[in-house]
Amino acid sequence: MRKLLTLIAALAVAAAASAQTVEGSFVQTKTIKASGRSFVSKGNLTYTAPDQLSMIFSDPDGDYLIIDGPFLRSDLNGTAMDIDTSRNTQMRNLKNTLLNCIAGNVEKVAADNDADLVSKPKSGGGRTVTLTARKTAARGYSRIVIEYRPDGLMTYMLLEEFGGVSTEMKISNIKKH
């Protein structure tokens, strides 16, 4: 029994040690096409592979978006949510899209969003990935654009929704641990 517990503890430590963590600052601009209004927010992002994301906003102060396994928790503009994404398809798609874009799993993003994928190298290294929906839908993303540095870290993401809302995120001061 003691050997089994030691083995389990060693495996847990090895799994934790192999987890990749990425940290950075972000500036997010949400634009509503119908009104032309834009809302800018800023904060710090921490991603730990494979399924943890924390976006803590400094402007507006107090806002957050946290993904912890199947759970998505947020407080944006005073509206708090705590959702088990295993029971909510729409939020599960949002969660998976965010995590897979950050992780560089663009083929999975394309499959999940029924989208065509085009990846082009950027001058100076890195790549730009564009995903375009194959069909119009009531909800979801019509287009996703992601830019990666040569080391594979995401520096930019644009999510265009069918409903006319676009969210652009620029990430800087990126560090990988």
C-alpha cells in the first residue's frame, strides 16, 4: 500500500512539473458592429496547460474570467457567472476555443467550430492562422485569427461572432515557465 501511495504521489508531482504555464498582459477590445461602439479592457493572463486560464482585469478593476477544468467563472461588468461547461454546450465551445487557441491546437479549434484553416508564416518567424466558418450559424464564430511567435506563444487573437460582436486580444510581456 505504501509503495502504491508513493507511486501515485510521484506521478502527481511529475504531472505538475510537466504542466506548461504562460503569463502575460493583455489588452482586449470588444466591438459591437451594429452600434460601432468599442470597449477596451486590460489585465493579466495566466494559462496552465491543459485546462486552466485566468484573466484578471485591472481595467475594469474587479472583472475576471477563470477557466478551471470544466468550470468557467466570470464577473464581467457586474454580471457574475459560475458555469459547469460539461452541461452547457455554448460555454463549453467558448472555453475550448480559448484554451485551444492559446495552446496552439488550431486543428482542434477548426474541427470544433466547423471552420476551414489557413496557416501562413509571418516575416521574421511565427505564423498567422485564420479559421473561417464553413456555414453561417445562429451563434459561434464566423472567423478567428490568431498570431503566434516563432516559439509558438500566442500574441494576438480576433474572435468574430456571427452576431456582429468582435473581440480582439493583444498579449504582451509573455513568459513561459
